[in-house]
Amino acid sequence: MIDPFPIPAPAPLINIVKPIADALTLQSLPLHFHEVLLAAAFYTFTCNIVSPFLSARVCPKTYPRLSRRSKLNWDVHVVSFVQACVINALSLYIIWFDEERMEWRDNKNWEMRIFGYYGIGGLCQSLALGYFLWDFCVCSTHVEIFGWGMVAHAVCAMTVFALGYRPFIYFSAPVFLLYELSSPFLNIHWFCDKLNLTGSIYQAINGAFLVGTFFGCRIVWGLYSSFYTFRDMWWLIQNGHTNYNQRVPSGELSTLSTPELQRIANEPRGQTSAFNAEQYIPLWLPCVYLASNLVLNTLNLFWFGKMIQTIRTRFEPPLGTKGIGPDKIPYQPVHPDSEDSDLGIGEPGKKREHKNMHMTSGSEDSPNTPKGKGSVATARRKAEEAMNGPVGTVSDTKVERSVHEDGRTSVEVTGSQKRSARSRRKA
């Protein structure tokens, strides 16, 4: 199928891009470079104009109160949501309805799956490359927010998608772009946290779709598609070259003029083999794709486990793990005048030494005690003076402490002595 984008590649832009594309052996890039630029501009406009305008009106109690850093993160998630919806819809359309591509599914057409070109596949790849170009600009401009890891991710993604304009495995571009089917639900999950909907029924339903699409598309579909892509690469390496148009491997690319490129863009059948004169693929090219695919599948398996773990922390047991975990320590009764009655947890009778103070159990403030610090007995005396009465004895006072899953420490003091209305007011 020819490229359905309503704006064809302008001849002046083709003339500018063509020398660079020929030098980099990216023959089909001049036909789609304008789509890459327009896609990057569209995502920039969405991030800087559309998202702030709509978000401030749809979420007036949340978005305007966010910090500059959080607003940028919000806008980036909006762009990610829009891009995922667009690229998913286009990829599914190509897989289901493109007739030329359907013919390439036969095993005997493995060369077409590697070297074949079709216009709508170039559009799909260009929208993805435009997004990663925008992503690279945002991440490199705000490294202090996103980090160098995200910059490296954007560079790798741009490199892989740019190499496809050779053309190389155009057939697989919409296949692996369907990884993005889980991205809309991932962004919705993030928005739920920002809108104080953590643990709500909305986040629970979205979480089910998130886990289902992530497992179905990135794990099942991803590993299945990777196997067949690896098989095509193996056949390519085993043959050493392709004999689609010529019977002798040359390793040279034919140079096409601007009118020839424009003619190719309008030929539904002729364009599929228009760039197949190359008879040799450098070994590093399939190796780069195979290594990238292997790393991505490994990361998907890792992220799937972390995703389930993170989602469960948003909900109460038994399905969730909110408030529980392996690091939880139960309440431990501690004698109020013992030497381990500070905020730490220790063994009875064992002294606690601190960097600047030493707490004793039955004496006044020691010379080494900083201002405002003291023993439990001193604190009891001051409390009795403030309340004009006893606050309890050792026998009827119980101190319990716990260390929560996230590392926070809490202390609870209870006693059996009843307090008067006056003492309660003073407390």
C-alpha cells in the first residue's frame, strides 16, 4: 500500500536529504523525512501547547498546583499517551489490511520481509522516529529530570528506526511497535496516582488491562515475533546475500534520482521491490537488531515482574500488599525506663551509644546530652510539671514501637491511668 499521508515529499526537501541518505545507505529516507519532521513538531506542539491548555481545564484542582518538574512529567505522559494511541491504530491497520504485506507472510518470501518496501510501512516507521526524535530533545534538554539513561534510550531507539530506511525489515516495524499497546494503560496508571485515585476501582480496572496488554503484547506476542525475526535473520546470514533482483552479490546500492523516488511513491506494486538492488547486508546490521531485540525482551520480562509488584502495593490484601511486606517488624514492648527506650530497637539491658550523646535511664540530663534531649525520667518529670499531676507509673505504662515496610518508625505509649478533663486539655 502506498503512503496515505496527505502531504507528499516535496522535491526541494528530497534534494536536500538525498545526499545524506545516500551516504548513510538510507535510500527510502528522502520519501519520509518530511513525515519525521512533522511528527516531531506535532508531539512538541502537544507537549508545550495542547497538554497545558487541556490539562488545566480538565484537572483544574491538580495540574495548576503541580511543580514545574511534575508539570513537565505530566505533559510528557500526555504525549506518550497520544503517540501510543496513534501508532497502535496505524500498526493494527497495516497488519490487518495491507495486502502487499500479507503476501510476505509466506515462508518463501523471507527476502521480502527483510528487503521489501511499502509506503504505509514507511509512514508508520516515520511517526515512531519522529516521536523518538522529540523524546531525545526533551530528555537531553532536561537531563536533570529524566537522567542520562533516558537520553541513551532515545538515541538507541532513533538509531534502530533510522537504520530501517535502508530499507531493512520494514515488515517487522508495525509488529514490534505493537509493544505500545500497554503504554496507554501505563500512562493512565500514572495519572491515577497524581489525581489521588491510588487504590481506587478505576486504577484496579486499568491495572488489569495494563497487566493483560503488557503480558499479551510484550511477552507473548513479542517473543513469538522475535522468534520469526531471528529465523529470517538466520536465513539471511546463511545465504550470505539476497538474490531477489540480481544473481550476483554486488554490495553496492543503486542511486535513485528525485523523479524516480517520487514515481516509486505512487506505485503500489512497483515500490515493493524498488530498493532491492542491494545484494549484501553487512553482518553488523542484523547483529545490531538481534542484540537490541534480545535486550528489549529481557527488559520486558523484568519490567513485567516489577509492574505486578508495583501495582499490588497500591491495594489492600489479599490481592494487594499495601501495608505489608517482608521488612515489616511487629510491635515490640519496651520498658519506658530501659536503656533501649529511644527510637531505635535494641536488646534489653544493652546500652545504646550515640554519636553526640549517651542516654541514661534514671538520672538528670548528663553533660553530654544536647539541648532539648534527655532521659526518659527527665521527660516524665517535665510532663508531670506541665500537667500538675502524675502521668503514670512504670507498671501501668507500656511503650510499643514498630518499623514499617518503608522504613518509617512509629512509637505508641499507652497506660491505664485515667486522665481528668483538665489534664487532657493541657495535653
